Amino acid sequence: MTLQKKLAAGHFVLTAEVTPPVSFSRGDLLDKALPLKSLTDAVNVTDGAGARPHLGAVTAAAMLVEAGIEPILQLTCRDRNRIGLQSELISAAAWGVDNLLMLRGDDPSAGDQPDAKPVFDLDARQLLETARKLRDSGELPNGRKVAGRASFFLGAADNPVDPKPDWTPKGLEAKVAAGAQFAQTQFCMDAGIVRRYTERLARYGLDKRLSLLIGVVPLRSAKSAQWMKDKLFGTIIPDALVVRMEKASDPVDEGVRICVDLIEELSGIPGVSGAHIMAPNNDAAVPRVIEQVRKRVSTVARMATA
């Protein structure tokens, strides 16, 4: 089953991600991705993460397809105008890359070549609309027909919040209206906030219109947890988890344990369709997390409890 079909059937899915290497060698990408094969339901391929160059995302996603790994291709608006992005969408469809996550992209000032000029011809919502229209009408925005067929499953990024009484999900509603069918979120390591957030989304019917995958992280150390909490926009890491990491005799093992426990709790929250596991500078922890989650969490259809 594809990621889209698993979500439609009510499965609790697990996704992870790889950053394509700064390498001319195909093997360097596969060395990072193959440990996730048969463990994850899909693997994100980042697109110029941190505003740094690497092996092209469409090429990397195509290589995963060839290796029998279902990719989620991230496309950012930073580096290409609408013509370039439309070409990338056509290329993705030609390679059988259906899952797309549309992102704004980090500003070049955050990267290793800060003098690079950003494009931002489209924003993430407009890119979603472009992909949806390409898929549904088989036409470019200028009306020109595209041969063949695209089967895009469209995703957007999201930042969970602990909603105040007057908070409404305007941003996510706009992305769904533009074509988003699933969303992957920034790190949210607080199940209570996730529960309150999804309850608010349900008031607006978004639980029926969107599959939500919560971003989680196997923390590596108390220092890195605090840095993420302070520096990564939208990241939610409770102070209690930082303290727990400080007290751990083996922080890496403790980080895995925290992540597995959280995913198990998330699997029981209505409106949560899965977890997206990201592990900056801690790639080896991801297979460990997924293997343990598979033993403890039923990922088959959950319609009755959701």
C-alpha cells in the first residue's frame, strides 16, 4: 500500500527523512536511506535544507523509487521561479514520485552562501495550487496540456500550538483549500499540546480533510534539546524533558526512550495520523525508534478509535 492508501485506510504511519549528501556518488545517498527501507512508510527527501546545496531533491527521490523506498519529495520556493518549479513537478511525476511536501524554504542568509539571491516567485500555498491543478486538469497554468498523468499526494508543513480560546487554524485551512491532503509538523514533544491542538482542528472539520503527522525527535543531549527549543522556530520541547535528558546516564538511549513513549501516546490521539521522525545529527537513532515503535504500537486501521 502507498502512503496515501495507508492514511485513507486509517493506518498510523511512520515517516522519516534523509538529507541528500553533498556528493557525486549515488551510494552515499543509499547508505543513508537503505537503513530505513521496510521500516518507514515513506522517507522525506529534503530540498536545500538549511539553504545549503546538495544532491538535487528530485534526483534523490527518483533514486529512492529505484531502491524500493517510497519518497516524500520536499519542494521549496526559495531557489526556482514558477517555470522551474513546474518543470520539477513534471519531472517528479515522470519518476513516479507522487508524495510532495511544499515548503517556503530557509532564507539564504541562514546558509553557507548568504549572498545567494532568493527567488520566492511563489509561496507554499501557491505551489500547492499549481501542483493540484497540474494533477487535476493535466494543464500548466498557461493552459498548455501536459501529456501523461500525475498522481500527486500533496502535503504542507504545519506548526502545532497550544490554542488560546480565540485561536483559529486559518493558515492550515488555507493550505487545505489550496490542495493539501496531509501535513507534517515541526517538532512537538508534548502530547498534551497535540491533543488540544487536534481537538481545535476537529472543530473546524480539518480532521476529516487532512492527515496530520506530528514531528518528533529522538533527543541526543540536554544541550541539543535546549538549542532546538530556543532556536528552531515552532519547536515545542517541555522543560521537563530537558531536565530528564540532563539527568540521564545515557542521553542517547534516553532520547530514544522518550521518543518511542511519545509516539505510542500520539497513536491514541484522535486526529493524529502518524509521526514524522527527524533526528538532526543523530541519524542512527531513527531505525532504533521505528523498530521499537513497531513492536509496541499497532499501525493498522484505527478508524474505530479515531
